[in-house]
Amino acid sequence: YYITNNLRMADRKTFKFELTNKKYLTFNSKEVKTDLTRWDLGNRISLTTFAYNDFFKDYEAKEFTYDFFNDATVQHNLQVFSSNRQELVTWGNHEIKEVQAEIIPCSITSMDFFDRLVTPGLVREGGAIHKCLDEDIDGFLVSDEIHRMLLTEESDHWELYNEDERQELLFLLFKHLVLGGPVNQYDDKIDRYLEVAKALYKEFITVQKDSETKQIGLISKVIKVSAWDGDICWFPGDDHHQTFCYLILNLPIGSFCF
């Protein structure tokens, strides 16, 4: 999706952003930080929270994303990996010319969603993950069946989740935790991956009870985004399973970048 100068000057509302001081107690807890460090994600995930000035509608996802990445407050507070990819640094001034914005589903309200993982050849009743012969898949050294199920359609268990389910935010969180960073210390049991995915999911999204049905529903919107400054793709940076950028909009007004 490319926004031309004419469109940038078009008579449309412009989203403005203001940094907030929201604290993520679960994400920053000692217990979760220990897990993220073990999975080599401790210094690889950055959360930044902003408030925005107008109501968001799904069809405005691209304009919202464009305004977000071109906002001065956002640019001076977002973090990216340094050139040596060893630390997170402030992004700084850029003119984003091209964006992609894909609204992804965020509808799972129960961890029963993962019950199907307990199946012969994948995860045992006690949570132990079945091992497999080592192989390289998309740059990952894979030695268990959970990794194979997440990475390749050749897995016997690929069809446990369809394509729509694999795009759910909860599934993506779980996937990112399991795959981890380059020096990930993989867990032999599934339990902690699920516990951390659940805890972060609950902290990241907003729920609301329907006044008539009394049912709990999710009202957050999640946008998977890409942003280019000329030939450079800053967010997510490159085409890799573990390079990602999500905007999570906790409606009616509020946002954060993950």
C-alpha cells in the first residue's frame, strides 16, 4: 500500500499520538523476564504505549498506520535494534512513504484453544514435548515436534490449526515464545510457553462484558504492520518469523506498539 503526496495532502482526518506511562506489570515481572531471557527474547521485544486522538474504524487501518509511523512523538519513542543488532535504540526521524496494514483476528477467549496440542506424537498428557531428529527449517534448528508444527506444512500436526487460527494473536504470541531468539534455550515441556502466552495476552488486550448477554468479548483490534522509509523496511525489518511489529488498539481510544 503506497500513499502518494496527493493522498497525504487529502482532506482526511489525521491521527495524532501521545506517549503514555502505562506499566506492563506482567511483561516486566521477574518471573516472565526470566522466561524471556531463557528463550533469548529478553532484549528483543519492546512495548511502547500511545494514546490517539480519534475513533478508529477497521477501514482506516492503512491511514492509521501511516500516521502512526510519521508522527514525531512516535518516532522519538519507538525502539529498534541497533546496526549491530545487539541492543534497542531510539528510532529517530524518518519519512515513512509506504505502509502495509493487515488486521489480524483477536477472538480467542479460552486457553482450551491449545488443548488439541495434547495429541500422540506432539505433546504428552504431562506436557512433555515429543522430540524429533534435528533438522534446519527456515534457519531454525528444530529438534522437537512443536517447532515442526509451527514451521512446516510437512509436519504431521500442521492441520491441527487452520490458517485463520494461525493468524490469531494468541497463537502468534505462543509461536513467538516457542521459536525464541538465536540462542533460545528450549523448554522440554509445553507448560511455561502456554502460561506466559496467556499472561501476556491478558495484559495486552481489552475485554468487555455484553450488557445483555453477559458474555465476555474482546474489543481490541490488532494490526500487523510494515513500514518503509524508501528502500529500507524498518518495521518489521526483514522477512523472518521472529521479526514482527503489531499495533494493538485497545478501543475506544488507546494504542500500543509491540
